[in-house]
Amino acid sequence: MADHTGKRARKSAEKRIDTSSIKTTTLLSFVVFALFLVMVLWGLSNFYLNSFYERTRSQEVIRTAETLEAQFRQDRFNFGSLAVQTAGTNGIYIRIDTPEESLIYDGTSEVEGSDAFENDVSRIKTRLEASESGSVSETRRDASGPGSRLVYASYVTADGADNILYIIAPLYPDQVTVRILRNMLIYISFIVLIVSLLLAFALSVRLTSPIEKLTRSATELSNGNHDVYFDGAGFTETKELARALNKASYEMEKTDFYQREIIANVSHDLKTPLTMIRSYAEKIIDITGDNPEKRNSDLNVIISETEHLNKLVTDMLSVSNLQSNNVEMHMETFDLVEAAKEVYDS
């Protein structure tokens, strides 16, 4: 029962989301960024849509006025068709006063009579006459009206006569336009969230895939498998890490090989002097114990083999220090004949 409980606990721990993993962090980061982006879009649409529309609409009306002025100067007789089309397409009120008559082209849905903007026209005309420039504009806001409007006036000289062009344009989006923008924003929000999730998932998989491969290879290396190969394909950093791990694996394999060689050689070298010491000690006990000369000779052999053992131990320590780079090499003269004679004597 306890074993089954432990297995269930391990499975539950494996299923639990690791919030510190690269995959989870990447997913959460993209989702948070997408939500932030959607919030910014909705915030801009709620608080800055009207002001942005008003500013853009004002600039467009000014450009339209310049086009109408140029058309009136160049071809006065065809001006009417352009004014009718412009007024209907842009939903604005256009009026031009000539010395002979006043021409009105109304494209606004709020206007019921030709004198609906008479107060605006009179007011802007007074400002134009008092101004030193050739055109003036102002934004009017009525407390009872649906929103603001731009009132524009400019002098248009044609055929030696001074004419005045008036343009009145609403500066607020209609409700249909607002609803369309809201619906588009809803679709855009869903698209942004879905694309962010898909992109986050693909990127997290691509980021974690080489790291997971390196982790599995490192686990095999820790279990003693030096033939493992580290593959860090995908990113420069993982490639560098894989190259370093492959080099470390090679160095570990080489170190293990040298250690096995040293142990084998030392075991062989230790066996000979130990055998000699035991043999001569038994010889002293059984044969030469009562003969001082032979006993001393055998004892010298035992002492010599003991020194040999001491040298072997010292050599092992030296090899260990060499591998850890803790020993400096000192060159000195070595008598190879003397060393061979000692080996021959032993």
C-alpha cells in the first residue's frame, strides 16, 4: 500500500506544472504580453478614439479644402461636380460665396435646410475678415449636439474676384463606425491571443528541445557512459555548451583510462616486492635465522623492497598531483645503468 501511495505521489509531482521551466516561462511571458497588448488596444480605443478621429479628420478636411480651392481657381465651371462628390463622400458641408451668389453642397445628414450652419458661417467669416492670413479654422462644440465640428473658411481668388470657401465637417465618428471598430477590435484581440499562444508554444519547444537532449546525455554520462554524444543543435549557446560537454566527456574517459592503467600497473608492481618481503621473511624464520651473515643479507633485501614500495607510493602521489596540476617538474640527471642494475639485483 505504501509503495502504491509513493508511486501516485511521484506521478502527481510529474504532472504538476513547473513554473520555473523555460517552456512555462516562455508561454506565460507571451500570454502576458498578448494580454497587455490587447489591454493597450482597448484602452486606446476607449480613451483616444475620439481625439484621434478628430485630429485626423481635421487634417483631412484641410487637405480637401486645398483641393477644392485649386479646382475652383483652375476650372470654376466643373467645380460643382467635384464639390457634390466630395460633400457626399466625406459627409461635409461645402459653401462658396461669390459676388453673384452662394453655392451650397451639403453632404451632412444632420442638415435639413440651407441655413442650418448660418451661425457658423457668419462667425468664421468675421474671423476671416479680421485675420491677416488667407484662411482660418476653428473647432465648435455644442453642449446639446452629438459632438464637435470643424469650421473652415478661406479666400479663393478667381477671375479677379474674391470668393470665400466654407467647409463644415463633423469631427466625431458615427455609431455605426464605432460598432464596426469595436467588432474588429474583438476579432483582433482573439487573433493576437491565439497567435501569441501558438508562437509561444513553438518557441518554447524549440528553446527547450536542445536543452532536454543535453540533460539526457548528461544523465547518461553521470551513469558512467562515456560514449554519449552531446547534441546542442539549434542555438549558438547550446552548441557551445555541447562542445564543452563533449570535451569534458572525452577528458573524463581519458582520465578513467589512465586511472585503470595506473591501478593495474601499481597492483603488478606492488605484488613483486610484497612477495619478496614475505619470501625473505619466511627464509629468515626457517633457514637463516641462526646465521648472522645470511640473516643480515636477507634483511637488507627486505629493507630494499620496502624502499621500493615507498617509491611506488610516492610515484602514485606524484601522478595524482600531476593530474591535478599541483606539481612543478624539476629536471635532474638520472643514472639509467644504476637503475637497471637495481632492477636486475632485485
